[in-house]
Amino acid sequence: MKFGYTIIYVAQVVETIEFYEKAFGMTRKFIHESHTYAELDTGETILAFAAHEAAELNDLSITPNRRDGIAAGFEVCLVTDNVQEAYGHAVENGASGVSKPAQKPWGQTVAYLRDLNGCLVEICTEIAN
């Protein structure tokens, strides 16, 4: 078995894809014609977004993510060589800053933001082995 997808349920799928393209420089891979499902081109593991209605169609009960509420217990982690630049770009393009880039005792630089749905996004450097 391998890890294939992370799917985040959101109110507006296309708006979320456009936000990730603009704020984080990501590229869309696929948007379904119904606009209820989309994927970003993120490498081997896919980051996807599905509409709240898609959860209902699959008989799933979810608590919707809210920008003005407490963040859910997960995060999307994006790795970059320049956390400061990526953080600034994301904030300029609609992300909400949570914690500015900081050097961690283990040598990694880490920052946290929230996307337009209120989901936590970590921007960090690779962890040194």
C-alpha cells in the first residue's frame, strides 16, 4: 500500500485551487467539470480538494473548515529553500499569517499560515538528516 491522496473538503473547490496557485505557486493538475473536485500537481502524492457536497454524496459526515474558526487538526506542509520569501508571497496573496518564519532547534526553518478555508499550511525547509 502507498499513500496516494490527501483530500480536503472545502466550500469552493475552484477558488481554493486558484488560491493555492497564486499564494503558493502550485499548478493545477485537474478540475472536474462539476467543480466539485480538483487536484494540484504536487508530485507523487496528490493534494486534492472536494466540495462539501462530495462528502455528502459519499455519506461522510464532516465538520467544515472555517477561516474564522479554530483550525482543524491537520496541516498541509510545503517544503522550500526560502521560507521567508514563500511566507511573504503567500500573505501578499491572501493567506493569513499564523507564525512568521523561525529557526527551530533541530535546524529547520518553519512558518505557519492559514489558507482561505482556514486550513493550516506549514512552509518549511527540509529537515536535515
